[in-house]
Amino acid sequence: MTAAVPPVGSEAPDFIARNQHGEQIRLSDFRGRRDVVLVFYPYAFSRVCTSELGALRDRPDLLAGAEFLAISCDPMFTLRAYAESERLEFGLLSDFWPHGATASAYGVFDADRGCAGRGTFVVDRAGVIRWSVVNPYTESRDPDDYAEALASLRRDLG
């Protein structure tokens, strides 16, 4: 069962997932070191997801400010092919097994479709969710929203 979307100001649910290279990534490993942007998306190679992740790829100014982790329920090997095909250098994490566990913890798993919804969470260095948005499947997210959320986070932390 999918939990509710965790509210801004709450501790981000920790998780372990493998990236497109098979490396194990744990959210809490970034605590105290780096802000993290979690970008849940439905499917590798789909039109809206590819345009969204391509927009992030094309914004090195944005990517330099935090660790971007894009999460889908696709298998690791699919994510590796997707990253190579689209020249995506940030982490693509597989939420394939247990299927949708990470997306469920963030309240964005769609059990009927078997995929993650289009949710984004900015997690500060203390592991607290500082900004989030959940968009409909057909509505892409605006990278400028991420930039503003990260800029606001930096202003707040001085």
C-alpha cells in the first residue's frame, strides 16, 4: 500500500536502490554532505519523462547545486541503456524490486499502472524534505521550479 506523500518539514524516508551501474545508493549517505533532489518518473524512454530528464541534463548550473537522483520502477539494465541513449550522467535508480517500494514510501507509486508517478522532493543535508511537487502523468515539471527550491534552501541556510 502506498503511504501518503510525506509533508514538507518531515524527515525523508530512507531507502537503498541500485543505480544504472549496479551501485548501491542509500539516501542517508548524503546526510550532512549534500542536498538531494529525488525525481520520480513513470517510465524510461517515454516521451514526457525523456523530455524532463533531458531538460535536467541540459542544466549543468542546476545539477551542480545538489545530487539529482531520478527514480523509476524500470530494471537496472533498462536504466543503463536509457542513460547511455539520452546521455544522462546523474543517477538513475531502479525501484524495480521490491517493486515500487521507494515510490510507495513517498506516496507516488501507482499500483494500477505499476509505476512511479511524477513526484519531486528536495531533501536538505539534514534529511528533511524542504520542497515537493506531484504532477499528473501528462504534465512535465519545470526545471526552474527545482532551481528556485534549491536557491530558497540555500538562502534559508545562509
